[in-house]
Amino acid sequence: MGTTRDTPRADETFQPVTVVRVAPGARLRDTDVAATEEPLEVRLNGEPFAVIMRTPGEDRELTAGFLFSERVVYAAAEIESMQHGSTDVAGAAQNVIDVRVRRDVSKRMAERRRVVMTSSCGLCGRTTIESLRADAERVAAGWTVPRAAIAALPARLRVNQSGFTETGGLHAAALFALDGSLEAAAEDVGRHNAVDKVIGRLLLVERLPLAASLLMVSGRSSFEIVQKAFLAGIPLVAAVSAPSSLAIQLAEEAGITLAGFVRGDTFNIYAHPERVE
């Protein structure tokens, strides 16, 4: 399926705001910028499916990654088209995306209820804990990487965080090859949205599974971050902050190397340390 990457513009990523700066003995009215958060309505074959709170830009990649993570689609070939659709709300056309999927995918759509995804919740629409478990093969990549390669990831991620530089309010995710070269990077108000954007980008060019890629995320690594990596076949996930207990459990079960507190030249490995030399 052909697709055009939605490159985020500065006026999409952040917006001007008025602030009052408070300091000892002083109050000053000033201007600043805030990270943009807007709803994206995803329609499947003309029917409402989900509303995702996200930072505009790369909406096709985000939608593809989201539908892949929700197990609505398993491959790019199952998506016939994606385009921003019309809506009755003036000025909101770019916040609706119409997705046409193959007819044989429709039975999967019936298994997923319509949900509203907040920028802090990656799997809020699931009805049971069991439904969170992925139907994917255990990751079994046999390669190793040097410790220095993991320690270098935060700095390489930071270079691709122009929105964070402006606002201080955007998370980031990036995929790197084993030699440290960048494969994809994205920013969003939600960590899981940023991950969906980078996975969706590679899905649309039929690069999955990502058996020779490393995923680096800003902030913490939660269950849904590891879940998305598992589905995409990513063998190593690293974060600048801590993982949750459920993220560690899933990484252990899924065969994923999980690193946290990657700062400076130190980090912790919580699952499958054998991939780090």
C-alpha cells in the first residue's frame, strides 16, 4: 500500500501560550510554547473505531502502528488506504483519518470495542488482562551488542527531540540498527504513541519483524511499551527511566532484553542480560 509520511510541522508540534513567570519577589507575564495534544478519530471502513489523543503529525504511521498493536492488522498489505477524512466540525478535518482494510480483516474489528485512547494510556480499551497478552512468537534473536552501544542511545535519541527542546513536554521513541544508525524516530505527548509512530513507519514499508533493531524510549518503560516491541519482534528495549514490574515480567516471558535508567555510562538490565556484552 502506498503512503506518504506525515512530517510534523512546528505549528503542529507546539503552540504559543501565555504564562505568568513567578520568582521570588517578581511576577512577569510572558509567552511560551506548549506541546500540542489533539484527538485523532480513527475510522475503519467508514465506521468509528477509536479516538487517540496525540500530537499531530505522522498520523498515518501512528494509525498503522496502533492498528498493528491492537491486532486489527498484521501486515501493511491488509491496509488498502489511509487518508484524512472530512468531518462536520469546522477545521477538524485533519483530526479524522479514514482507514480502509481488506474485507477479511473485518472479523477482527468486531473483537475490539470502540475506545478513547488518552495520551497516557496505551491499552485502555482492552477489557481483560488476558486480552493484553500478545499472540506473537517469543523473541529469539541471537546477536549481542556492547555495553557502550546501549549507553550511547539516550544521546542519539536526544538529537531527534526537537519538539522536546521547544516545549519540554514531548516523549520520544527511536529505532536503531545494531550498528547504532537511526532507523526511525518520533515524538508525541504519549510515549506509546511515539512507539506506534516508529513501528507504524516500518510496518508500512514492510520491514517487520524488527529482529535486528533496538528501541529506545524517553521516560519509563511500561507494559504497553514492551508489548508493542514484542509484537514488532524487537529484541531489546531501553529507557532513560525505570520499567514497571509488569514490563519486566513480560520482557522475561517474551525473550526481550529490557534496560532501564540508561544514563551516562551506567544502566540496569532487568531481563535477558545475555544480549549485552
